[in-house]
Amino acid sequence: MLFKQKKISACIGMLSISILLSTGAKAQIAPPPDYDQKLGDVVVSATISGTQLKNMTQNTTVLTKEELEISPDQTIDQVLKNTPSVFLNDQPYYEKDPTGQGINVRGLGTARTLVLIDGVPANDAMYGTVQWNLVPMSSIQDVEFIRGGVSNLYGNYGMGGVINITTKPMKDNGNEVSASYGSYGTQNVAASKDIAINDVLKLRVSTDYFHTAGYVQAATIYPARNIGGIASSSVSSTSTGSTGVAKGMGPEFANGSNYRLQGSLKFSPDTDGFFKMGYHEMQNLPTGGYVQGVKATQESTFSGGTNTRFGDGKKLATNLFYENTTLIQQNITAATASANPYVSRIDKNPYNTLGGSIQYVQDLKEQMIDQFTVGADVRTVEAINNGAVINSSGVATGAGFYAQGKQQFYGASGQVKSKLQSIPLQMTLSARVDQWMSQVPTYYVQSTTGTQTPTNSPNQSKTEFSPNLGLLYELTKNINLRSAAYQGFHAPGLNNMIRSYGTSRYTLANPNLSPETMKGYEAGFDYRWNEGIFQLTGYKANVYNAINPVTVDCPSGYSGCTSATQQSNSQTLHAQGVEVQGRYDFHRQWSAEAGYTLTQSILTSQAAANLSTEPINSQLPGTPGKMGNLGLTYYPTVKSSLTTTLRYIGPSWWDSLHTVEVPTYFVVGLRANYEISPNVTMFASAVNLLNRNYVTFGGTGGPIIRGQPQTGTIGARITF
């Protein structure tokens, strides 16, 4: 049974009661008095070589376990949306299409930022989106977020930055169980057991399950019009639309589960090892909540590696990972808002990826170079697109699409760090060379008569060079000035190279796509003192050969085609902005943090066929120019906390021609934590506390989406 909205007052009441509870016990929830200073000493593992946060030359944020546990949001993507320069709308990942769960950093677009889970890529191997379902909040220890170019370290995806999600460390023996329940029947259950087999081997068995009945996402207020909440260029400021819900639309349910076996090995005093195996499932009803349109993902994963310390600051790390995924999509068509919706196309995408790396780090003493790092890695991605067109009677028409694709990546990198003795200047110089190879041996479209129209594509190969120079100047004991200049690249996803789709309006893949490249730089400063930190950063970046659909004529063999677009390396994108963030523990029981982002994201060149619909020098749709967040936390005792948050999103555009504006909105959140005992913690949270009905930002051409409505959650965690 759904957790009724009228009963959310019970959740809010629990928030109020929890702050009255008090006991003098060992601190578990409240951070230590010198929290901000200790945070500066945290080693950022996403740098590969290991760099303290206070010595980072690019704007970097670390979300600690303490910060994650006071957030009202219940998924890691929604937590990240409150950090500067992250463009994620107010719609949890599980309410989105699995091919649309990306992340946009600094206005550079989705699928251009790398996300890792314990150092292993979490970007979908075929679509480049992020598999947020692989990592529930209950399993996360902390999150590292380096903004800006990181292709010098990681190669592909390294334009917007890297987000490394670290899971909780294993214990000798221990158990953890957590559960929560909230609005719209949303349930989370997770359990893990750590076992020390002997001095060499530790094991963890863990599982988690998620379910929500979901809510109706189709917006019913401006700027949605009265056709399924889907806008068009005809929408105007006078077209408010009394209902945006078309026939067949409903709540967008979602289910997910993860099953994992992890191992930690101690081969010798100087060599550690690990392995992780998992099976993951996800089903949801995106794009309107049509009950026929279930999309399902099944995935098997494996990763392992070793870390060896040789003494005198020498370290060697090896890693291996493998993922095998099957995505089945049932896509819906409805001729009008009142017409019966039906499954018009079924796509099956099996794909896999295999990769490995080796990294060597050596610290040097009393020399000009303090540390050097060298590394090499390899990765292969293979995918199939098999799409069948279905008519309104539920019968396959015989028309469809089929393609196979393969990409290979070979990379080698090096980095040196040097800290001058004469002046307090630290320099980090790194560079990487990547070899990208692409093959599309099979690609054809099939008509209703069974006739196959193939597209021949030559094999491709391209070499990319990605340098990075970072400087850090210690102006005073508390103030660091930093700057970085970098170059990055992003290879086209296999979805853009092999997946064509449509029934009358077609989006065509392009097997001849080539990588995008980026050049950018940033500068800023960090001011740290005992009670807080303040950071200011400005940045500029240009993405060249950016991939975007371009209007083309309907090709032969495409049944019923009335219009078509095809993926093309046709754009140059320019993004620049300012990031402001800070935290201040102004009292032993009070802490405040805030962030603000000012962003311009425009096209500076475009394909001639698209200039009339996507003009240059115009803010890109789905990219608000102004965003801000504010959080205030009160610690009544060392065992309890109460946090309130405010999220501000400035106006944005739904379309490239700026005819449909998505208005400004504010969202308030609230969360309370209370430690009943050292082993039991309870929480209650509310997202959109004031139950505001608003439209959240999104990209051009898609549905106009209602922001997450008032959502209450209560939960507990037990360790033993």
C-alpha cells in the first residue's frame, strides 16, 4: 500500500521529536571540532597517485560519510545534484529511462563525465550513462569529485571530471542491516555480512532491494501543454495546459536489486588484493509510466586487483574488470493524447566490456621531482542493437534494425609532481596517449518485406593526446591559489554508432563517428581555517567535434519515414562559469554550507542544416544559468542531528529557440538522525518538504517533467 501523502505529517513529526532526544554518549553523528582541517588532509584516490585534498590543482569536492548521512536525498545522484556545477534535475535516476541517466558537469553535456565505483567505471558500456542503481546509499563510504579535464589520468569520458564513489571498507567480522520506507511505497532493504576466514582472506556477502510504486511525472502546469505533458515549439506563455496526462499514463514504478560477493586478501605484509562479483537487476517504467513500456536491465560484474608497496615510496597497482549487460526496451507510441498507447518497438541490447590497468608510483626524496607515476591500460567494448517494429495490434511488422559494434582503447600515461623549495609552488605535469579503434562489421535496416539495406563502414583508428598542467601556490598558511590547463577526449558511444530507432520520425546511428576533443582551463583559490573552508573557481572549456543529431533526408529502406536525423560530429560547444562553495562550523552545535554556480553553455558552431532550430551563441536547453544550494545542520547532542536544505534553480529553456521557458524554482529538504545506541541509528527525511508543484529542467524535445513531489522517508541502520 502506498505511503499516503496526507500521512507525511507523521514523518515530519518524527523529525521534530528526534531533536528533543538527548544523551551524553560518545560522538557518532556529530563531526569532530577540527573536521574541516582534517578534510584537507584526506587523500583523493581518484588522482591515482594519491594527492591530499588541500593540494589539488583542480576544483575538488569530497563528500564524507558524515555529509552523506545528513542529506535528505535518498539516492547518490540526487545528493550530487546539490554540489556546484552538477546539472542533474530533480528527478531520481529510477524515474528516468535507463539510457538517460547521465550526468552533466559544467554545462559540457551528458556522457562526458567519468563515474567510478571503487575505481571501476560505472558509465554504461554502450550508452555512456551512469548506472546509479549499482551503488545504494547504504553501501557508500565517501565520494570524490574532481571537476575539469581528467583524460590525462583516465582517457575516455574525461571532459567534465571524475566522480569516484568509494564503498564501505570490510571488517574482520560484522553485520549491517538497513531498511527504509517512504512515500509512494518506496522501500529500501540492504544487508551485508563480513567474515574473516583467516589472516589472509576476508569475505563480504551483501544484497539490497529497492522498490517504488512511483509517481506521475507528466507535468500539469506551465509550460506543459495538454498533450501528454510533451511540449513543442508551439507552446507559449499563454498555453498553460490544465492536464498534461495522456491516456495510459500512470505512476512510474521501479524495482532494483543487487547481489555481491567481495573478498579482501593479504598475500604478504606488502601486497593486498581484492575481488568483487555481482549480479544486478533494474526494471522501471520511464517516459510517461505506460504500463506496457517496461525497460529492464540485467548485468553481471567482476573486478579484482592488487596493491603492492615496495618501500621507499614505491607502489604498484593492477586492476581488472568485466561487465556483461542486457538491456531490453519497450518503446511506446500514441498518435494523440486520447489514443490507446501501444508498444511500437522492442530493442534488445546485449553488450559487454573488459578492461585492465597497471600503475606504478614512486616518491623521490631530495630531488627536483617529488613523485612520478606511469601507467598503462586497455579496454574493449562490444555491443549489439537488435530492434523490431511492432504495429498497433501488437504484431511485428517485419521491419527492424540490426548492428554490431566494437571499440578498443589502449592508453599509456605519465605524471610528475614537483614542489619548489625556493618558493611555495607545487607543479603537477601529466600526459596520456590513447589509441581508439572502432569496428562496425554489421549494420542494416530491414523493411516490412524483409529487404535488408546495409551500411558499409570502414574500420577507424585515432590517437588522442591529453596533457594536463596544474599549479598550486601557497599564498599563506590558509590560502592556496590553484590553476590547471588540460585537454581531454570522449569517444562516441556505441549507441550513437549502431542504434537507429523510430517508426515515422527516425534517429539514425552513424558508424563513422569520431571522438570529441576538449580544451579547457580553470583558476581559483581555497581558503581554509579551523572552522571552515571557502572556495572560488572560474573555468572555460571548448568541446570540438561534438556529437549531435543533424537533420537529414529519409534514407531508403526505412518504412514509413517522414523525417530523420543522424548523429554527427557537427558542433563546437563552449562552456564557462564560476563555482562558489563553502562550509562554516560557526558553533560547536551548528554547521552551514553553501554553493553557487553561474554557467554559460552555448554552441559556437553548428551544422548548417540545424542552424534554424539550434542557433549558435544561445544558452543550451536544460542548462540553467544559475544554481545554488544552502544547508544548515544543528547537532542538539553528539548523537543527533537536524539538517535543512534549500535548492535554487534559476530559469532555463526547454528548447533551443528559447520559446519555452522553465521557470525558477526552490525546493526545501529536511532530515533528522538519532543514534539510539552505538549499533542502532534511525533517520527521517523529507524531500520537497513544502510539496511544491514545479517543472524541473530537462533537454530539448523530451517530456516536460514534474519535479519530485513531497517525499517522506523513515529508516534505520543496525550494525552487529
